[in-house]
Amino acid sequence: MHRGENIFMNLNNSVTRTRIKICGLKSVQDALLVSHCGADSIGLVFHRKSPRFVELEMAAQIREQIPAFVTVTALFMDDSSELIKQVIEQVKPDCLQFHGNETVESCERWSLPYIKAIPMGSVSDANDYARAYPTAQGFLLDSNVTGRQGGSGDTFDWSKIPSTFQYPLILAGGLNPQNVAEAVSQVHPWAVDVSSGVEKLKAVKDPDLIRQFCKEVFRVDCQQ
């Protein structure tokens, strides 16, 4: 049985406040803005091939300056154990997020809470995929296909999410201020995750879009 399965059963359908994670931050200024707009977590990308890659020194500065009750999530995609170890030691993230073909053993070995991304562009059954990672803290359902990075700005067909999905669901993939309210109303996720949807230029966050995104999530939550 999944860790805490009896608690998580139907959890997504009973969510009264949608958590917000904003990913791909590269500066202290953006991290502080996101925090003050109401995000619950910031995502720092350590996969070097990503345009949103952040250097360890900057990531450590962000970690030092974000306010209380905002968590740091470190994102990896089939990266080396040496890099993950460096990030854990220097940045001290609260949670790890794995976007590649990592095994459950490689996710667990760090003794930190972790999230596993599910590439909905190539996965036919999200429940089957999730069952292979019984210790995951949650699952991020993204629009990408296996082996490709997220952050494309593309959505996926939300009806592909099984109505029986019984794990904390983090919805990603093409979310933006214009569609996040519809996404929350339709999917009832535990959290939403945005990166390119709050950018006007690639890998450059836009303060107005960040504010609009958070306000839309708060608005639709109040209506449910």
C-alpha cells in the first residue's frame, strides 16, 4: 500500500486551497517576489541543459534569503549523483523533484522528501506509473514525453488523469494566468506548478504574470 494511502484517497477532490509552486527561478529578486505573491514553493532547476539552470552559488543565496514557510524544491533530470549531493550539501533543499528515468531506489537514496514527474505525453496510465514510486511525496503530471524536459508551455488533455488517482497531484504543463482557474476547477489538484507560463521571454520571469497567476489561483479557490 502507498505510504499514507488511506489519507490520500480522494485527497485531490477535497482540496480547499490549491498550493502554488513556481519553477525555474534564477535570482534572489524573483524568489522574493514569488514568495510575497503567495507561492508555497520555489523550484530551482539543476539540469544543465535547461535554459532555467541555476548555478549553485546563486541557488544558495536564494535559499538564504527566502522567507519562512516557503520551501525550496530542487529539480533534476537524470543528473549525476555527484551533482545531487552537491546541491543537497550547499543549497539544503526541502524537497527533490525528479523528471527523468530515475528509479525509486535512486529517488529514495537521499533520505529527503521527493516528487516524481509523470510525463503524460507518453504515459498511458498515471496510476500504474505512480505505483512504482510508493515513497513519493507527490506526483507532478506534466505535458512532456519521456526523456524530454518540461517547461515547453504545452498543456495535455486533463481528461487523461484517472478519476481514481489517489496520490497528491501537482498539475503542470502549459499553465498560465489565462487557464489556471479552469485547470483548478476541472482537475482539483493538490498543487499547480508553473514555469514558462509566467515568462514573457524564455527563462525570464515576468512580475505581472506571476502576480496574475497567483491571484487567479486564489480567486478560483474562493469560489469552490
